[in-house]
Amino acid sequence: MADTTNDTPTNDTTKNAATPATRVDRPAGTNASADAAQTTNGGSTTIADHVVAKVAGIAAREVRGVHALGGGGARAFGAIRDAVNATDLTQGVKVEVGQTQAAADLTIVVEYPMPIHSVAAEVRSTVAGAITRLTGLEVVEVNIEVNDIHVPGEDDEDDDTEARVA
């Protein structure tokens, strides 16, 4: 009887190279931009990724100590969008949405002298609560990247000048 076992070690990283790791539940064969779908007796509800991102962005902006969302370049474009009343509420927010779960990554600027760890914890809690409350999705993680501190008075002179001109 021949031995049919393969003693050659397998490299799990090459097996999974074609399928990216995901943080949320996705049925086999769905792509990374799939929308959350919930099925009930009366039909199905589909929640698009950008809707969850908008919920997260709005919730994060409500937290005391959050000055802005997004990196430097995103905030510069955001200032232009704000000037023409086209605010992007998903700026600085990335989400991954599965069938029943969601994960979010946020980039924030914290107001000085707020404790960064406290602001981040409050953002995490507020965003997770808002996503769960409004979409019914289980939030598996909310990652916060603090990429700047806003010191009052640094750019307030520009704001005062614009207010006087307008």
C-alpha cells in the first residue's frame, strides 16, 4: 500500500495570498466592497459601505476633543469642499462591512490639551455605538490613528480673517 501523505511543508502565506484577510464576516466568494445585507421574512435590507462610513464620521465629529478627521492632505481638500458647502462626512474614515459585522479605521486630529487616550477611547465607543444603533451591525473593531494635535490659536488667525472678510 502506497503512502499518499505529502511530507512537503505548505506555506500558508502563499495559499492566502490571493484572498485578502478580512476583519468582518463575509460569505465565501464576496468581494471586499460588498454591502451589508440583512434578510428577514419581508425581504432584505442592504447597507452600503459609504453609509456606515458616514455614520462613523458623524459620530466621531460629535466627540469632545476631536478637532478634525483625516490626514493633512484630506483636511486641505476638506477645507475646499467646506468652502463650497460640499462637506465630506466620510473624510478620514475607512470601513469594512460584512453580512452582520463592521470594522472602522479613523484618522483624527485631537484638540490640545485633551488627553489623547481618552479622546480615542470616547471616539471608539461613540462610533461603535452609532454604527450598531443605526445599522444593526456588530462592530468588531474601531481603530483610531491620531495624526496631529490642534493647538488653539495656531490657525485661528486665518479663521478670524476669513470671518471678517465674509
